[in-house]
Amino acid sequence: MLINDSEVIMAFIQYWVTLIFNWVFQMLIALDRLSNAFAFGNSKSTVSARVGYNALKVRVHKHRHYWARYWLAMETLIDFTFYPLDGPGHCLNALEDDCEHKHELGFDFVRILLTLVIVPACVVLIPINWALGWAKNACNA
């Protein structure tokens, strides 16, 4: 069986797209961990895992503190941002992947720093992730 040129070109394109996608993914995780360290968190943990931990803590212990809504709102924003690529529950999935690290609740200043990291990042990533999710679904169809 002969391989035609279009199959070779498609294999080449698929290889490079996968390579670039994996590189971008690793860079985003590194940036995520750097952002968490910037907000006085564990440098080996991601912001998503930290938010997932604190949102889960709020749900389990039914906290009524003023900061309880903060963690739930950040979890909703992050989960929405990554929904097309990861499906529902991005923060809780990140927490499962990151369970051996200590997560910090932080104080008001830390929550302000996290907000300054999370909100602009999500504003930028929402259209990118949703476009990537659309492209991923289109390729798998």
C-alpha cells in the first residue's frame, strides 16, 4: 500500500500541533505555579488546586465567613475557563492531582493578589480555551 503525499503532510502537521500544544500546556502550568507562589502559596501547587482546596473546605464545613463566597466565586470562574478542555470540576481535579501539597487559606492581602492573578488570566484564557476546545472537538469528530 502506497502512502500518498496528503497523508504524510497530515501526519507532519498533527505531530507539530501536538508538540506545540504540549509545550504551551507545560508553560501554562509553570506560570500557574509561579502565580501561586507569587500569592504566598506553595510553589509546587497550582492556583486551581489551591482554589479547589479552599472551595471544598467551604462546602464541607459550611463556612459563613465573608471569604467563603470568594473561594466559591474563584472556583466557578476557573472551572468555566477550563470547561472546554477539562470538563466540569477543573479545580477539584487539580486538587486531586496536587493532593500531597499543603494549601494555604491566606489572609485578605493574599486573596487580593490571587484575584489580580486569576481574573485577568481567565479573561485572556476564556476565548483561547473555548477556541481550543472547539478545535479539539472538531478534530475528534
